[in-house]
Amino acid sequence: MASTSTPRSRQTRERILEAARTTFAAHGYDGATLRNIALQANTNVALVIRYFGSKDDLFATAVDFDLQLPPLQELDRERLGELLVAHFLAMWEDDRSGRELVALLRAAASHAAAKARMQQIFHTQLLGAIGALGFPPQEAVLRASLVASQMLGFALVRYVLAFEPPGLDGAALLAALGRTLQRYLAEPLPAR
């Protein structure tokens, strides 16, 4: 990759990344092309390749994502589910992080590298946060898997498939999802 030390090259690189996030979010990994990304960034494909190397490398950089999870062990244990849902919703609703997550979710359904990236993000970040609550390792994995399946399933339905259930406002959504996550985070799990 080329050096990005000049202000102009940094601006070009940022324009390409923004265009990539938007394009990957709208079209998924397979539907996005370097040509479309370059057009949206008002540059040429050669510069995209110069800065990022390949579509895979550009995707990996564009969705290098930090969930910014709060330290769960420091939060009110009675409200963990609600607080975690509020955090996830804020991430999904944020213009930039939401586009990155939608891009990653769309791509993970059909692209092995994106799937691996999604698994890595949730494994290291979410499992680490839930593990810090003091659960035995296998139980932490199960609880993190349940939380991830709930939140990713919700995100797929709402942000990728654009299904918005009527009459479910923000407070009702927070309460419903919060109760579910609270069970996953604080209540005993069924015996296996």
C-alpha cells in the first residue's frame, strides 16, 4: 500500500473508504465492484488498488469494526440486557457504524472472508465482554452465542431486509429485546 502521509492522499483514502462502506452496505460484497466504489469516491480504480490492493483488502479495511462494548461487569446486573440492547441499537442507528455493520452482515451471508470477519468480531469482542462477567468458559460461549444470534437476527430483519413491525416503537423494542438479552446474560441456562 502506498504511503498516506499527504493531506490530499489521506482525503482520497477516506473518500474511498466512505464509498466502500456505502457500496458494500447497499450491495453486499458480491454486488460491490471496485469500479462502482471508485466512481462514488470520485476517483479511479487504479487509485483504489494503489491504496488498498484488492477488493478483499478494501473490504477488510472498510469494515474493521470495534463494537465499543462497555465493560459489562461494571454495569447494573439487573439491567444488562436493556443496556446492551441500547448499545447495539445506537451502533446500528449510527450513520457510519451502521453502514459498516450492514455491509458486514450482508457480505457474511455469501462471502467466506466476511463471515470469518463477523465471527472474529463477535467471538473476540462479545465473548470477551460476556466472559468478564465471570461465567465458566463454556457457559460464556453459549451466552455470547445466544446474544449474538438475537442481535444479528434482529439486525438482519430490520436493517438488511428492511422489515419494520408496525406499532413497535423504540421503547417497546428496547423492552422486548432487553428482556430476552437479560435472560441470556443473567438467568440460569437450561440444563443440557
